[in-house]
Amino acid sequence: MTDPTWQQPPAPAADDPTPAGNPPVAPGPSETPSAPAAPSVEGAITPSTELREGLAALRAEVAKAVVGQDAAVTGLVIALLCRGHVLLEGVPGVAKTLLVRTLSAALDLDTKRVQFTPDLMPGDVTGSLVYDASTAQFSFREGPVFTNLLLADEINRTPPKTQASLLEAMEERQVSVDGLPKPLPDPFLVIATQNPVEYEGTYPLPEAQLDRFLLKLTLPLPERDHEIEVMRRHSQGFDPRDLAAAGLRPVSDAHQLARARAEVAQVQISDEVLGYAVDVCRATRQSPSLSLGVSPRGGTALLATSRAWAWLSGRGYVTPDDIKALAHPTLRHRVQLRAEAELEGVTAESVLDTVLAAVPVPR
């Protein structure tokens, strides 16, 4: 049987529907892996075929309900391996909510959804103290944040006070109640969505909170063939509210994720590649088009996602190609354009392209 792999494919063709800046789409379990991008590193681990096979099967399992979003699935798996959070951006109706529900079902994880609105209060997310008349005491009632996958739907439609209620949960993986910390389940992942075309009545996330998200992924409108397949499934009775009827089953679980995370933590990175990642981040701070470059936290995030991608690709070491593959989704939301550059049509994507082209690649 062919070893399933998440090896990085060649650069996408001009008509490739994968949105620029998302992680490359991983080959399926039956596809033949390509050769490594660089010679092996002495002492590097050999990623477990069993664990990689279970995570690679996620793509086929999620595809039973969600059509044409393989790159986003790859990004969410990387986030789970890195214990990081994800910002999903896409217009309404591109299956953002369905993608999260399907992923949680395929991983046998608990998931909860919160619709962020202008009147949402912090306690509606984290939980609150409730007075019990029978005992004359206050008891803590857990909010929806106590789950494995929290879908924060349209997070930019709630005021900053409620947005900030997630900061402790995202960073410390706990909620403080009456001065005492209450740990969140493991794994814990916030997947926040926002609409890129309608900003009226919204509260843009501040840079400090954007920096807490490991990845920013974009969900595009489907290409014609994929949209036809969506219509066909619905005409044949597909119900997005009944995933069991679609034949969805768990193909991995929290225990396997924990084992995979332990292996990812052992993936090696040479001093040369580490210096390359630092140089990419430092170059953004010198870009004339940016008022805010990538912080050191962004650099550590790029290191983490590159190690996860290397492991999924079947390697126990990071190459410069891994840094390049994850630079856009890891860094695009950590930079801020100057007003004059934005007026000239410059985007975060184009600035990162320029940086990656200018920074020398180690040999």
C-alpha cells in the first residue's frame, strides 16, 4: 500500500482554484509522494505512518460533506497540530460552519457555535456565576468556550469587550472565575469567521488579538464543477444538519492528535533555516508599504506551522520550502498596510510575495 503523504506539490497553475496564501492542497492517501525537497538531517525523526495516515484520511472524510475546500482542511489540521487558532474569512454560504462541524465529527471532538452579535456579553461566551437559592451560594455555569472546537461566528460583529473575553482562553487555555483558573479541554481551538465584504456595524479585531490567531485562511467561492457537485448532492437529499446520514465517521481522535503533536515537537530545524525564517519576519518590518511588520510571536508561529507541514509531508526536518509554503497563511494577518499603500492597491499578499522573493534562501 502506498504511504499516504501530505508532501508539498509543485506551485499551483494559473487556473488553480486554491486561494493564494492558503497552505498547499495535500495529495490524497493513494497518490505517490514526491521526493524530499532537501537531504535528510542527521538525527531527524521519522514521522509515524499510522498517525499521518489517520490525519490524511480527514480530507476524504470531510469531502463527504464539504466540496472543494481541501486547502482549508489542511490549514485546520496544521492548527490542531500546533494548538493554534484559526481566522476563517469568506463570504456567506461557502460552508464555513459546515466545515468546522464536519471536522469535529471526523475527529470525534466536541464543538460549539456562538453567533457574535452587538449585544453579546463576555459571560455569554466564558460562562458566569449563578446564584443557587437552594444552597444560598453562587456556582459557575460553564459557557460555550468549554469545548474542543469553538466556532466564533462573525467575531467582528461583537464589541471589543466581548472579543477580549476570548483572549485569556486563546492564550492561556483557561478561564478565570472569581480569581481561580478553570482549565479548558484539550485540544482547544477557536475558529473565528468574518465576512470580507460587509463591514457596516462591525468592530475590526485589533492587532493584538489578530496576532493570537495562528493562521488566517480564506474560503473562496467554489469553481463551477464543485458548485455543480454541491447542487447534485442537495438534489439527492443531502442534509447538512445530518452528517451521519452522509456517512461521516470518526477517522482520528484527541489521543492520536496528542501523539502527533508530540512528534511534531521533535521535528528539527537547522540554524540556516531558522535564520531564514527570522530574516523573512524582519524584512516585513523594513517594508515601505507596511506600518506594522511581523512580531517575534509571528516568527514563532511560522516556525510551528512549518514544523507541522514538514511532519505532514513525511519529513523530520524543516526546509526553506516549508517556510515559504506557510508564510502567507501564518503572517498575512500580522502585518498592517500603510494608508497610502492601500490606496495604491497594495495588499498584504503582494508584500509577502515581495519579501519572499527578496530574502536569500539558504542552500
